[in-house]
Amino acid sequence: MNKIEWKVTERELKQKLASADNRWHISTTENGHANPAFLLSNYDLFLAPYGTGANYRECFETFIADCDAFLAKVTAVRDEAKAHLSDLIATAESLEKSTQN
């Protein structure tokens, strides 16, 4: 009986993670033997500013107001991401120091 010998002809790995509050999402894909690619998104920022109203002027006024609110969201999400990255770096540095001792 012939022995079956396998070889990898094609490989695609995908992984999706979401934060407990479902706001942060990260997906990882790896094709073949290439390095993985990561995509990070925050669902709070998916809806772009828009304007509505009974006339042209109101559309622009509500659009500008929505932009201000969107900027506040972007700032809050950016600050949250910075804090998370800072924690990741501190943890990595702590682990690196503990393995050196």
C-alpha cells in the first residue's frame, strides 16, 4: 500500500476578534507563507458625518454639527487606542525584563 505524503499547496488562515463591547474589531489573514496582515477597526467610527434638513442651509448646518460630534468620537477612540497601546508596550517590556533576570 502506498503511503500518502501531504504537502501544503495552498494555505489561508483567518481570525476575527471583537472586544467584549463589540466596538473594537481586529482581523488577521495569512496567505501562504507570507507574514500575517492585521486590520483594526472601531465600529463607533463607521458612520461618517452627514447633514439633513428642510433646505440646503440646514443640511450644511447639521453636517457641520455632526462633524463636531464625529471629531469628539475620533478623539475619544484615538485616546482609548493610545491607552491600550501603552498598556501593551508596558506589558511587553515587563515580560522582557522578567525573562532577562
